Amino acid sequence: MALTELAKQRLQVLMIWLALAVGGVYLFIFQPGKTGFFPVCPFRALTGFTCPGCGSTRGMHQLLHGNIVAAFELNPLLLLSLPLLLYVLLHYTRASFLNRTVRTNALPAKYIYAIFGVVLFFWVFRNTSLYPFAT
């Protein structure tokens, strides 16, 4: 029995939501760096510098426990990008269950370059001694 493209898309959406739910429960229960299994950042381990994603796991743990300020302090870019990521996931979910095909790349190139620029700027800025990243 072959799955249609629409059925594959729906299954993919359900698997994404299931993975997010399981990951969220695990992250809620176990504190990164203290309990559970959480791998270290390979970029930080090799260079000593933080990458744009450093602090995301600890930040999500804090966010799941309602500590928005602590989550923002650990990785501001993560907290600021979560609404966009949630919108994209909800849009994809809605489209797949309303029998609509989802375009693989719905963003114009200028927005992709802008996002890349923001991430690159954040990456450089967070490795400086400027506020709020000064230790």
C-alpha cells in the first residue's frame, strides 16, 4: 500500500509534532548540564567561542519552566526567533491538513540573506565583551 504525497506530508507533520512533544517533556524533566544526556557544542569545544545556538537548550529548559528572562539571557536570538518558527510550523501543519501543497521555499532570497546576516551579526556580537554578553 503506497502512501500518497498528501498522506506522507501529514505523517511528516505528525512526526514533527511528536518529536517536539517528546523533546519538550525530556527537556522539561532534565536540566541541561546537570542531568540527562545533552551533547556539548562542538564549535565551542573546538574554539572556545560561542556559536549562535549556544545556550539554546538551557534557554528552552528555562522557557518551559516559565523563566522568560533567564531564557532570553541564555540565547536572545532563540527567544526572538521562536514566534517565526512556530508560525512556519503551524502554517505547514494547516496546509497539510487542508489538502494544500506546501512550497519548499516560500521566502524570497532577500529575506534569507537578511536572516543569515542577523545570525552572523549575532554570532560575532555575542563573542565580544559588549553588553549584554560581557561576563
